[in-house]
Amino acid sequence: MPDAPETQPTYDLEALKRGDPAAFEALVRAESPRLFRFLLRFLENEEDARNVMQEAFLQAFQRIDTFRGDARLTTWLYGIALNQARVLLRKNRRYEAMDEADLDRLQPTFSRGMYAQRHRPWPPDVLAEREDLRRLVREAIDRLPDSYREIILLRDIEELSTEEVARLLNLSEGAVRVRLHRARQALRALLSPHIEKGDV
């Protein structure tokens, strides 16, 4: 199913390329809240998120003439911020990230073309304990390999389209869908023991 179209703000690219302070201020004012929320989820530290956001806007201002217009301006801005956040995250990572082999072990197994094990439904009363569940989800996302973690945050949390995520991460749309599916399966496997036992 194609992603639903979104109404996106438009910016005066020519004014931005001329270095017009008012045009840049409009961009910062409009995009700061959403970009900050994304960086806060990604880095889990307000000061780091704020610093990376400021650096991303500064780099965007300095490099606006390199923006070719083959993606949305906001997607390009996310790319700058994501690169900055990746560097910082590698320095400060709190969790040991899984590798591909770990992720493979969390994927469903099949027998004769059918799932070898059944997923038990998660109890609604447990899912209602939202704060504990959010903490568990954040911790589980943190454990994913970076390439899968980014896909989950951009696609499921930030709700960027598959096409936008593909452009941002320099992947095919098919690769984005495969990684997203594998990441979701891994998260389910990581969370199921807690939820089914009622740990949240």
C-alpha cells in the first residue's frame, strides 16, 4: 500500500541560497520542533539533541548551495542531522548493539512454508501500561544494529515515507522495506518475553 501523501511546508529556496536571514529563520522556526523530537529519540539526551540540531542548521546554512532539489529540503536537513547524530552516538552508546547474526536469531522460523512458532497476542491490560512499555521499546530499539535502528526511527516514529527514507539513507525502497520488516520482527522478539510475562 503506498504511503499517504502529506502536506509539507514549502520554503523559498532562492532566498535561502541568497543567505536571506528571514528565510532561514522561517526554516529553523518551522522545522526545529520535529527535528529536535527525532534527535531526542535518537540520542536520548536533551543537550546532545539540542547541540546536534544547532550544528545541523548551521551546516545547512553553510551548505545550502549544495542542495540539488532532488529530495525535499527537510529530507536533506534530516540527512545532515542524522550524520551528526551517528558520530555522537558511536562515542556515547549506552547499549551494546546487536550485529546481523543476533538480528537473524530474532527472526521468525519457518517449517514447510509456515511460521514454526505462533505469536501469542499481547494482553491489552499490559499494553495499557504505556510508560513502562515505552521504556522497554526505547531500550529494544537501542539494541538494534544502527542501520535497522535508523529505519525504525525514521519510518515508524517520524513517519517519513519509504521513498524519503530510501533517499536519506541512500538505499533502494525495497531494501528499506526489508530492513523495516526485519527490525519490527526483532523488536517483537525482544519485547514478547516482557509483555507476555507481564513485566511492564
